[in-house]
Amino acid sequence: QVQLVESGGGLVQAGGSLRLSCAASGRTFFSYTMGWFRQAPGKEREIVAAIGRWSGTSTYYADSVKGRFTISRDNTKNTMTLQMNSLKPEETAVYYCAARSGATITTTANGYDYWGQGTQVTVSS
């Protein structure tokens, strides 16, 4: 089992940047596939990015964030980060960190076993 805690959310102007972090408990963080999701009011939770287990050489990005967001992990520190650049007002949402026991990256929320409590990201226009 793993517990996840997000940090780094806040208020930023359009075009600005934020760096989200996800801290994980336990000694097996390296074995989890990890993902970032977001959920805006009245909308479904959607994947933003994901990174494979072990060295994290496999990554996935939603088309809407490609070239602007970067996902990474540091297994020595049990952390995952999401660097978000050129943020847009429509990206205002609660951002969630998620962990999956499976070996492959999946883009659906129900494919993830553990979730953090979320961190609010607000992008003003």
C-alpha cells in the first residue's frame, strides 16, 4: 500500500508556471506506475500525464499538455513531479496524484489503485 500527498498548487496568471509534487510513503514506490489527473468542477477526472515504474523511461501526456508539461520521478526520494508551463485558465482544476500497481501505463482513472487528496490549481486570465 502507498499513501500519496500532493503539494505545489496555487494561483498563477495565464502563461505562468507551477511545479506540483507528489510524496509517496513506503519502500516500493519504484514499483508503481504513477499518474497525474485533474478534475474541474462539473467535469470528469482526466489524465494529464503518467510515468512508468522503475526508471520512468515510459511517459504519457494528454495531447492538450504536450510540450508544456513535464512529468518526472525520483525513486530515491519517493517523489513525482509535474512541471507545468504556459498554463491556461481552462486548466484550473484540482490536480491528483495516483499510483497503479500494474506494469503498464493506463489513461483511465479506474486503473489506478491509490490517490492523493488533490491540490488546487487556479489559473487566472
